Amino acid sequence: MGVAGDDQSGSIDLAPRKIRVNSVHPGPIDTEMLCIRTPEQNRQRLQLVPMKRMGTAEEVASLVLFLLSDESGYTTAAEVAIGNRQRRITVNGSAGARVRVRKPARKNFRHPDRIE
């Protein structure tokens, strides 16, 4: 089931106690963590990102703070993509919308996120 299943089942189990369960799925964030990739791998990865740039830790923190705040009091079971191509978006326990992201068919395509 993974994180998505945990969000759904956790939100159902914990909602009676007024506990919300959400997950944040960031794209590439400009941190030392990306140093494991070569600069070329990072450039290739950014071509897959709609904003064509890396996010910042502050941008992710702002989203998390919003999800923790009373302003998002009705948000539970949300899978929130930040700066990333998310295939499924689920908000407030709904079945969610499926967004298909098609990659161009290329022979010998090596995904830039995979380090061999």
C-alpha cells in the first residue's frame, strides 16, 4: 500500500481523535542530499520538474507548517506534491483524481533518479 495507503487508513482511524494524516512528496530540493548525483544528473532531473528549478527547504517547510496549522483543519488524507509530477492527488479522503504523466518513449532511457 505504501504511504498513500497509510494516509488513507491513518486518517480514517485517527479522525475520531481529531488527528489529521497527510503526506508531503517533494521533488528535488536544493540540499546536500542531491550531492550524491552528478551536476548533469541533477540538470536532467530538473527537466522533469514543471518549474524547471529545485525547490528550497523553506518552501517545503512552509507547506508543512500550513498542514500543521488550523488553516488546514479540514485537510486529511492529502498526498501533497511540491515541485513534483505527482500521478495521484487525493484530498480529504476522496477517491482522488488521477493525472497521467506520460514520458516520451525513448530507447535506452535511463531515469536520472536511479544511480547505477
